[in-house]
Amino acid sequence: MTPVTERSTPTLAPAELQFRTPRIADGIRMWEIARDSQVLDVNSGYAYVLWCRDYAATSVVAADEFDRPVGFVTGYRRPESPGTLFVWQVAVDEDQRGRGVAVRMLHTLLDRLRPCGVTRLETTISPDNTASIALFTALAQQRDTHITRTDLFVPDDFPDSHLAEDLYTIGD
């Protein structure tokens, strides 16, 4: 394991945003946000709708004053490690970026899951995704815990042209 030492200080999210559990109706908007990000692997629309049904408890959306999602985090508790939340995707509308929305969603989700025994977060990040590395490093620093990086998936593990994915672990 390699400790991660990058530092980032995001600003707080605007007060008018609400952080809530996703609803089935949010699946379309989540798909649009992922598509418009131009960096995420975009899953089928069906996958986002299904995620809102089956993994709503381990996911979060940031919704504007009209209750329209402007960001989301999808995650699940690892079956073989129920104290671990695996974060699948984090996405924020372009006009909301740089306002601390992503880190606030992650804090909201971790705070919600702590009473369920979640004490660790895992995610995978490709080595060229400096924004995600900075986001999760900031999260660890704000929660006063450590973050480590280990090799996980190499390009040959994927059926398409995909970069390696490193495993980042935050917490116990």
C-alpha cells in the first residue's frame, strides 16, 4: 500500500442544495450527468434507474431548489466486507463543480452509513484522474483519517481499452 499525500481544500457546497437518497425518477438525470461529464464510464439508463431502486440506501444525490439532481454518488456495501462502502461513481453537473458538492455528498453518505457499521470507503481511480485523487484525498483529510493506494486492475483485466484502476482505501 502506498500512502497518498496530495492535498486539496474544496469550498463548501451552496446551502440551497439538499443531499438526499436517490429515487427511481432520479435515474434519468443521473444518467445525463454521467454522460455529460465526458469522463465517467456511462452505464445504461436502465442501470441508473435500477441503482436508484436497489442501492438507494448507499447512494446520494445533490438536488437543487427545484429538487432536480445536480450531482450523485453511487455506492454499495461490499458483501464480503459490510463495513466497507465501495463508491462506484461520483458526478457533479459542470455548473456546480468547484463548490464542494462532491465532497459534501461523500460526507453525507458516510455519516448516514456510520450507524450501520460502515467505517471504510473504497473506490477505484485511474492514474490520470487527478481530480478524483484530489477529491478522495481531501475527504480523508477532512475526516482525519488515512488514505492508501494499491494496484487493483490492469488494462488487460478489461474487455475494452481501459486504463488501469488503482484501489483507494479511506479509513480503518
